[in-house]
Amino acid sequence: MGKELFTPLTKEVLKEGDSSLVCHQFQGVGKVESGFVTGLHGLEYRVINIVQSELNTNRVTGALRHSHIHISHAHPDAIRARTRKGNGVDINRQFVTPGDTPSYPGARLLKKAVGAFPVKYLFSFHEDHPDPQDPHDSPRPFYYYDIPQPSRDLSVDALVDRLNGHLIASLRRKGFSTFTGIDDPDDLHLGSHFDNGYAKVPSTYYDTTFETHMVDLGARGLSTVQRAFVFEIPGRATLGEKKVHVHEIFKTFITPFICEALPLPQT
């Protein structure tokens, strides 16, 4: 295959008290300016291996030559329990006060792991499961959040708009639908409106989540994160359907976004 482009994937284990977090780094070409996160909620564990497999494929084929990090098990306790919370904690609702460090050790480790690299763009994967305690909460098709800083590069806005069109069209060709409506009108921290699976929710609309927190820190000059994308894979889809969703997200949105937004140095 000619000259080897990449060094092997490396693993770092971060610890604080009884909490630990594994962060994988892929040193390809350029700086580590993108990051991938799965496993923030334990009942969303099925997407973890799917995203890992997609990343592996993109590395092997050379579609993703950029250096990046991947935190696959963001809340290990919740994943082991196969529940939204681990030890009674929803780790993705721990970033309560803008700019401040969260009190939960696992949340601090997440912040530390991403903050150790010059990450500009975060790609986070969830599965949207109806609330078992709410009989009126029905399954939703695919949707995703685009979380930019308030002041941002308009050329990236144009890139997102173009690739969003490609992504939605691709999913529809595969027979999937997309969500239009309010994500959760009864949650004070949510209430975002989605149009054909897409909502732009700037970091000023603070929702206590990890993804918004990191973009908010970037806007404050306290991190390098400029934008986050949070993909909600339908929770009740079959494993095969989840795989198709993730594959299309990478093929039509993530990989071309990274290649255009983070041009590699000329070799």
C-alpha cells in the first residue's frame, strides 16, 4: 500500500477516584481536531460498536485520514447497567452551570479528555428511546442537533446546509423517515424544533449537556471546540437499520465535513 500513513491507535485511561474513562487517539495526518463520543447513556449501547466499526472502516480505506479521538464508553457504569443513568447519575445532565466544572467525577473526566486535544468538532451518537415512564412518549425517526458557537464561520454554515441535504436525501432513499416537531416540549432544557430531522441550537441555548458545554467553553475561550453534532439514532430500529443510519451519516455528512472543514496539509 506504499508509505504507511498512520501510527497505531493508542489508548489512555483517565482516572479520578473510583471513576475511569478510556480515550482512544488515532494519530493520522494533522492535529487532533475532531472527536467522537458514544455511550453517554447506557441504554444506548447498541450504537457503540456500530460507530467503532464505521470509524475502523474509514481509517482502513483512507476515507478518514485525519487524526481524531474516540471516547466509546462515555459513562461506563451506565453501559454496564444498560440504563440511562449509572449509579443514579445521568452524566449528560451534569453540566449545569455554563463555564463551570461539573461536580460528578465522570463528567469531569469527559471534559478533561476532550480538553487535552485541540478538538474543533465533536460528533456524538445517541439512540432515541421513548421514556418508559411516559405512555405518551412515542418512538421518533432520525434527527440531530447542530450546536454552533454564536459567532461562527459562515462558510461552515454553508457546508453544513449542503451536507445536511445530502444526508436527509440519502436516508430517505434508504426508506427511512426523519423527525419534524419538538424534541421534548415538557423539558425546560429542551424544546427545540426539528425540520426534517435537523435543528440548529446554538450553545447559548444551554441545556446542561456535555456537547453544549464543550461548545460553550469554546465560545468563552476556555476550549477549542467550535461546533458539535449530536445524532439521535432511532432507538427501536433494528440493529441492521441502525447500522445503515450510521453508515449514511458518515458517508454523506461526517467524512465529507471533516475533509472540507479541516483541510490536511499538503504532502
